[in-house]
Amino acid sequence: MPPGDLDNALCGLEFPTDSNVIVGMDPADDAGVYKISEDLAIIQTVDFFTPIVDDPYWFGQIAAANAFSDIYAMGGVPKTAMNLVSFPIQQMDSSILRQILQGGLDKIKEAGAVLLGGHSVEDKELKYGLSVTGFVHPDRVLTKKNLVTGDRLILTKPLGTGIVNTAIKGGLASDSVVKTTTSLMAALNREAARIMTDYPVHACTDITGFGLIGHIREMVIGSEYGIVLFAEALPIIPEALEYAAMGLVPAGTYKNREFCQSRVEMAPSIDRLTQDIIFDPQTSGGLLICASPEAAEDLLSQLKENGMEQAAVIGEVMVEPTGKVRVE
């Protein structure tokens, strides 16, 4: 759901409160966090969507990886998962569902979590995802809002999956591009989350459907800080620029642009293709880690050494422009 529509739907609703809620609806974050004891809190999240690739097994892998990502972004470790399935049983063979579930199950095992059950409904539109619970120490919860002036922003995966998926749906992407992008989306953010625990990280989020700018907007809105993005430093799937130039831009890109435009200052030098990339809705994107400037380069080096070769420092937390994102 576009962020503006979600905000409108929630407006005026009164949410129950509890003194043990560390992260809840005010303000909302990537996941909810509830304190169980002095040294244990649980993180809860849920995510599911319609297929973005043709292969059912890989769809299951990607949907599961995407669901786990919120746990990693909050600084936690996933422990349990439950399947969420909508399936058109009258139109599709059950073997397709089995492949989807197998993909999800393999990703659950890779994450070191266990499947406890789930829920399915018959639906005309296929959907799959997970409800996930993770563990975290109450004092080590990461949120979007704890920005510190001078923090460097490190992005762990390249951008452009929304545009590439549009090309895939149009039959214009090569087999190699399909394989590379599918593997990228199916990759867990587990290693990035593990590595960042060794460094002074102040805030974190994952980049998904609201695009890079949309998720950064959530970090600065209502804060005393702004964020400057370095356009030339952005890691981008090379073919995404090519496809964007062909007009293969998903509708979500335009929705993200419209919703975020009041919070974005775009330098005149930023071309339209780059703008398409930063507003592009991502699927199972990377973590955006806000780390102290003294630790950023070492953290980046560790990410690269552990398989995230395209990880990059893409921005900095500043006092100005307060509550906005400047792209330069």
C-alpha cells in the first residue's frame, strides 16, 4: 500500500498501549518490539506480496527473505515464522504452492529460524509471505529515528530491482540479469545485521517498497536532522539504468515520487534516470545503516569482505536541511 494511503487509513485510530512496548505505532517503525524481561525483547513483523518472478520456488525464497529483513533492521535475530498464503486452488495446481512453500522453508532454515505453522485462504490472486518473530536485547534495539549528526549512511545492496522486475515482466531482461537480480532479492540481510553489531550503529532501516527516498524520509521526518545523499555513490544494478531509459519504470516509482516530493531537495545536476532509481520501489532490498564517521569505513570494509561487494557509503546525517533529504 502506498505510504500516503496507509497514513490516511490509520489517521484518527486509537491504539492500545502497554508500558512494555518499546517500539509500537507511535511512531511506527520497521517492526514492533515488546519487552519480555530486562534482557529480552521480541520483535514482530509480517510481510507478504504477489509474485514478482515466474519461478515459484524463487518467489518463496524472495518473499521469505523480505519478511526476515525487518527483524535484521531492528538489530534482532529471527527465531520463528508462520506462513501466510493466498492461493487460487481452482486455477493453479497445488504443486506450484508446494514449490513456493519449499522456497520459503529453505530460506527459513538458512535464517536459523523455525516454522511454527501458518494460515491459508483461497483467493483469486496468489500471495505469499511470513509473520516473523525475533529476539533482541531491549537496550540494543535499532530504530529509524536515532540519527546522530555526522553519521554515514551505508547501503548494503544495489538499487533498481523494481525497474528490473518491470523489464522481466515485459520479457526484455536477459537470463543473466534475471538470475542475478533474483539471487540479490533472495539474499538474506543476516550477514549485514551480524556485522553491524560490532560497530557504533545508531539507526537502521531496510529498503523496500517505498524506495530509497521513501525510507530515508521516514528517518528524518519529525527529527532535528536532514540527510544528504551522494548520487554518484549510489550502488545501482547496471541494467536498471538501461531499462529506465526505455521507460520500464513501475507505477510505484511515480507514487513514491509524488508522496515524497515535499521532503526532497534535488540538485539540478541529478538526471531523471537517477531520480527513477532513488524512487524505485525495491523488493527485499538492503539495509541502510547509520554508523559513526569513525567506524563507517571499517564497517564498509567488513561488509565487502563478507560478500556485499556493492555496499557503499551513500550519504551523511546533517543538521540541514532539517526534516528533508537533499540529493546532490
